[in-house]
Amino acid sequence: MSAERVPAQLQESPAKVRQDWQPRRSRKIRRLRPRTLLSWAAAASLAMVFVSPVASAPQSAAAGGVSVENSAQLFSVMCALDAAGLEVNPSVSSNAGDWAALHDRLRHMQGPATEALRQFYREHALADPGETMSRFISFALVVGLPPNFTYQIDHDVLPPDVLSIENFDQILRNFYKEAQLSAEWARMSKDYDREVGRYESPVRRTTFLTAAYLREVQRQSNGREFTVVVEPLAGNRLNFRTYQDHYSIVVGSGAELPIDDIRHAYIHFLVDPMVLRSRKELDAKSALLGIAAKAPLLPRAYREDFFGLFDECFVKAVELRLNRISAADLESALAEDDGEGLILVRPLVAQLKLFEKDGPAMQYYFPDIVKNLDVDAEKQRLQNVKFATAESAKPKADEKAAAPAESSLDHDLAEGDRQIALKNGTAAEAIFTAVLASHPDLPRAQYGLAIASILQGKGDRAQELFEKVVANAKRGTAVEPSILAWSYVYLGRILDMQGDRDMALTEYSAALAIADAPDTARAAAQRGQTSPYNPSGGGGGSGEAKPPSQP
């Protein structure tokens, strides 16, 4: 394939990562409490939304597509991880003695199945315990009820992180029997039911008030579901997955419920479809991404994706209006958002004030909000904005927490991303090439170099690099879900342009199989499945898709 076969139009910016996210530690008016989560450097809009395509017979309280549940599969997996040596650190508000006894029994388990489990864990554990837990949670969400733990989806569409541990089903079956986990589940089920009960009323209240503010009525009959899964053994770590119209967040059972985090995810559940339906109109406003991309503190995912940036800013704007804070606190919050590169929160808050006075349901009013975003006015306003830096964001001397020093690798990767945001493919290529010289097979650098190659019209080189990212994931290397999903999407587009439709469909299907794939990547893959990619705007294309941060 000649370089000309893959023009810059092939690029559609990688979106936010729907994985595990870390709420901001600042701004008490937002009432977001810090907790240990996974991969916020690449994360964006949601915490962990997941969809379990299995009938798990959970304890549940459902209303309008919203439910609070527990999961026997997830309990079994977490018990296995505890027995294998992972520090699961249960968040427990009652019956601490029972949990301590369970932990002690699991850690002292002996037997052939237990030893096989521990060996399997040693062979598949990652450097980051949170990332290790994440892939096993993904496994729990695609298998059926114990004791069989049968995969509920075809092998060909298993998420890559599950493929890396796909033989775990047999390991877990044997351990489940040896550890008599059915009896443990029965013994602990009352505690699980009690914890589900603690969440029911607060979740029902916050989702009701949020839907009422947006004037949106959720019905179970529309097929969209939002699930809060209570798993004490997950500790204070929030896990979030999304699968098409199913959103779920796995939470612990500590004394303080993460209601603000659940609300954040639920707002995304309500508004994400609106953003996706307005992609064409939003594309006309994407010149603002070039301004936001210059903010040092803006997460990389937002610097590369205007739709993701708009989505997150809209959610934060809704949160500010729901919090009903004073005018002074609101201005402080908006100034902080501007400084961090979330430059759309301020104009969206202004639009929400108009919506509150007299507007139909948000799904009908949303096109007006997009239409009324004045790009020229925002460019004028932002001429004098001063973006915050890592230095200015450091804790004060009298604060105990010290910001960790940025490694040379992190600095180089961030600079490469910045050059991509500035559309400087040559500079980005030089940076990522240097990184790969010292860190061969680093997926993030391979992906960055692939994007830099697209910016320069080097289609063959981009294809080779995207294939390397995919190969890394299949070997079990941890690859950020957004990077992996978009690599599959780009490979599908390249193959479409080569005329290999069958192989292109395989790549699009692989992108859709990633549980944590961002919605924009998923939407791009779905368009690719519907019709072949066409950079001129027909078929699977979405018009003239732009490179990262291109105005």
C-alpha cells in the first residue's frame, strides 16, 4: 500500500478511556473524594463501566434501567485473587470479623487446585496490582454463574485482557470446588445483601435527581442499563466498564459511599448518546481543541479528542449546576477548569442556565447547546487564559503529600503527545523513535509513532506499528484500552482502503470486543462494520476525520 493510500483523514482522534479513574483531589465544592483507582493518566469520563452479558441472578433493586447488584462470579474471582496473594483490602462497614476470617482461611488454603491457582497468578501478575485486578474483573464479567464459569461470549470477541488469562476458567472451577466457595458465598450473602441495601436509596435518589434535572426519563424497556455492583473485596478501588448500552460501576462497601462518583458515571450514561448523535455538529466546533491541547494538565486523551473533551466538560457542567454552589464558588470552579484545559465547562454552564429556565428534555435541547457554542467568542475569551502547570499545581510546603517526580520516560511521552496535538508529525516521530530505542515494544510509544506516521502520510509504517500494538496485547502486555481499540479501528480503515473488506471487519469486531473501549472508538468501529471506511465522508467514514488536535 502506498503512503498516499492513508491520508491524514484516516485519523480520528483517540477518545477518553473508559477504564478506572481517579477523581480530582482538589475543590471541596465538588465533593469528590480521593481513592485508589487505576490508570487515571489515560482515563477520562467514566470510572469503570462494565457490562456483564451473563445472567447472574444478582440481588438487585432496579428502577428505570438503574440497579444495585452483587455478583457470585465476581465474589469467586476476588476470593481466588485473595488466596493467590493479591492484597484485596476489603472495604467493610459491618461484620469485619467475618471478612477477616474469610481472608485468613483463603490465605492458608492448601491443595492441588490452590497451588495451581497461585502458580497461574504468579505467571500472569502485572507490576501494578490494580492492573492485575482489573483483568481478572474483566474475566468475571464475561463468564456465567459458578461452578462452571462458562464464557458467555465467543472466543473470537473476548476482550484482549481476558484473552491473556483465558485459561483461568478451568483454574477457577477447580479452586471453587476445593475452597468450597459455594458455602462461603452462602455464608457471606447476608452481608452482601445488607451492603446492596445501603446503596439502594442513595443511588435511587441521586439518579432520580440527575435524570429529573436533565428532564430525561429512563425506562428499562429501551434496553439501556446502569448497574452499581457492590463488591467489598474490591476495596476502595472503583472499576468501570461500558459495553454498548450497558454501564456499570463496581464499588466497595466502606462507610462512605462514593455517590459523587456514581453520579458522575450516571451523567455520562445519560448524555453520552447525545454527544455521539451530535458528532457532525461538534466537528464544526473542534477548532477549540487546539487551544485546550496547550494546557499542560489536560489529560492526553482529551488533548487528542474533541468529542471526549466536550463530553467530559458537559458532565462537569451538569455536576456544577446540580451542586447548587454559590456564585463565588462557581467562578472559582470555572477558573480552575479553564486553567486545567477544560475550557468548555464555562460556556456549557451558561447554556445549562438557559436550559433550566425553559427547555424540553435534554435530548431535544442538546442540539441547541451544541449550536450555541460560539467558537469565535471562546477563542477571544481564551486569549488571556493562563493554563496551570505541574509546578503551579504542586502541593504547598505545609502539605504532607508531595507530587511524585516525573520520570524521563513520562516526560518524553508527554512531549511526543504534545507534538501530535500541535500536528507536528516530524517532531513527534523523532521523540517516539528515541523512546522506542531505549524501550522497545512499549505500546504507547508504538501507537504515538503510528499516529505521527499518519500525520506524515506514511501509511505502510502506520499499519506496521498498529499491528505491533495489537501483537503486544495478544502476548499479554498491558495496553491501554483506548490505544488498543483505536489501533484495531485504524487497521480496519487501512484494510478497507486496501480493498480487503473481510479482514477490515475482523479488526472492527476486535475493537468492539474491548470492554473498556471508549465510546468514540466503539462508534467508529460500528460505522466501519456498517459500511467500508471512506475518508471523503461516505460509508464507514465520518466525514473528514482529523488528526489529533487538528483545528
